Amino acid sequence: MPLKNKFLTLIILITSLSVNAQTDYPVFHYGEKIHAQDSQRLSLNIYNLNYLYNTEWFSDIPLSGTQFGYQLIPELEYQVSPKFTLKGGIYLQKEFGRDKFTTIAPTFTAKYQLKHAAFLMGTLEGGPNHRFIEPLYDYSLLLRERLENGIQILVNTKPYEHDLYINWRKAIHPGDPFKEEFDIGYSGRFNLLAKDKWEVRMPMQLIYSHKGGQYDNTNEPLTSLANIALGLGVTYKPEIKWLKKIEFENFYAGYKDVSFTKRQLFDKGNAYLSHLLFQLNDFGIDFRYWRGHDYIGPRGMALFNSISEKYPGLTAPDRQLLIVSFIYDKEIAKNLFFNARITPYKDFIEDITSSTGLEFSYEIYLKYVMKINLARVKNDLR
């Protein structure tokens, strides 16, 4: 067997037990639970995320570039009752190197919470909170499309949890020269075992992305694309001081064009994603192996796709990648979170134009959240 094939086989064997594809990092979290003791309380919430995300990608598939700036969300929140809260404010995003704000938009959320579920309308608790794998949902959308608006149903029981939502991305009025756009997403998992040092779970994920509408002023047919992912994961927490946990997870990912008129370069595709994570206190090493065929993820990271984001019309039907992330994540002070990572990857099929044959990205995030209780305001709702 050629040395290259032996190496790939070894990688597949190592990562055949693979890690949770969207590991929970507090720096990406947004939103919090409702607490009964805060009923009838008015508060000021401040959310700030500072970021640097740079990709040094030279291949023909993904675009490469730098995102550098900050996000600020000041909101007033009034918890009407022990289970119901309203909050609204403004979202500000500033990219360094531009004179004006990149985005200025209102935020508003109505949230009703039960013991094991919550219902939201308005601005959603989205982004990486959904916990999708990267080929289905690119977590860096947090920097480009921060706000998600629509409906969200969160369920969290001991054996089962899910995030079901509709993100209404673009609305249309009669005569508009564009189509409406929305996503329907489901991210759930069954927690099969939680005993001693071991946890076993079965995640299931779906994203349906639609561009259509009945009264737009375009002659283009509607587009409906679906992605699914099914996996099995294991977490092991050894009693070792320097090693917090090892996570393993494998996913099958699928793509299908379910439009009436097929216009994509591929009608359907599939892929396999494997992860292996070693979490050493504040430092993590995350291995990911991807093998895809004719795969398209309209909301996923372009790196995994079989169509080019850089050169429209160019395809790479087969994709084979090894990605390694070196991650430092720490709460450096109360409510102040820092995350830095560098991620090299190797493309085993496409010839890379970089001198080393490797491409990489690096990221730095600093998040601060603050809640200031202002007053108690009585109302008639119980």
C-alpha cells in the first residue's frame, strides 16, 4: 500500500471515534435562562464581542479574507413574570478599516420558558448556539449574519434536547426584484448514557434553506436545498489532572436539491465527518477528517463544499480534508471570555498553491457580558 494511502487509513482509524463537531465554548454563547426570582425586574444587558478572524486559504474552493472588528448589543430587558420576559435594543457592528458601522439593526425577543422547554419569537438565540456541525452551519456566520429572527423552540430534558427554529432571512413585498429567504433548522440529540466517566449521545441535524415566494418580480424558479447529519458520539472524562475530557463523534452528512427545477451543479451528495478532541484544561486540540462527494451546504463552511465559492461554476466533486484546531479558551475574569485558535488544514486532492502545501486560519475572540438590575416594576401578570 502506498505511503499516502497508509497515512489516510491511519487518520480514518484514529478519527473513527470522533468528537462533538461543535464543542461548547462560552465565548460564542448568547442568551440565558429565565430565573423566577427576577420576576418584574427591569435590567440593562450589555453584550460585546471583539473578533479577529483571518483565513490564509489559497485553494480554488473557499474565499479567503479577514474579518476584524466588534459587535455591541445593549438591550433593556423586563421580566414580566417568573416564566415570561421581553427584551429589546440595538445591534451595532463595526469593521475596522471602515468609517461607518457595518450593521445597525433593532433587536427584540419575547421568550416564554417552562421547566424543560422555551419558546421564542423575534431575535433568536442563534449562531453557534444551534450546535450544528460546520459543513451544515458555518459558525463564522456569527460575524457576518449575527442576527437571526423568527421562531425558536428549545427543549432540554435529561434524555433528549433540541433546537428547532425558523430564521426568516429576507422578506418580500409585491413587486420586489428578489426572492424571500428563510431557513428551517433542527439540531437535536438523544443522550443515551451518562454514567461515571462516560457519556454517549446520538445527534441529529437538519437545515432546509429556501429561496422563493409568490409575488416577487423575478423570473427565477424557487430553490430549496436540504442538509442532514446523523451521528454517534462518546465523551470520556478521565481522572487526570491535566486532561479534562476526550470527545469522539462521527457524522454522516447528506445534501439534496429538493427544488422543483434543479439548478445546482449537483442534485445530491454525501460525506463523512470525524472528530477527535483532547481538552486539556484551557487548551484543546481538535482533529477533523472530512470525506465528501458532490456535497453542497448553503449555510455551511465553504471549505467543505464540492462547489467553488471563489470561482462560480468550478467544481471539486470529491473533497478530502484533514483539519486540526489548536484552541485556547478561558474565562479570564467574571463574564469576560477569551478564545484564540489556529487551524491548519491539508487538502489531499487539490494541489495547494502555498509553499508548504498547508493552509491555515487564525482567530481571536474576546467577549464581555454584563447585566445591571435597574428596578422592580410591578404589573398585573402572574
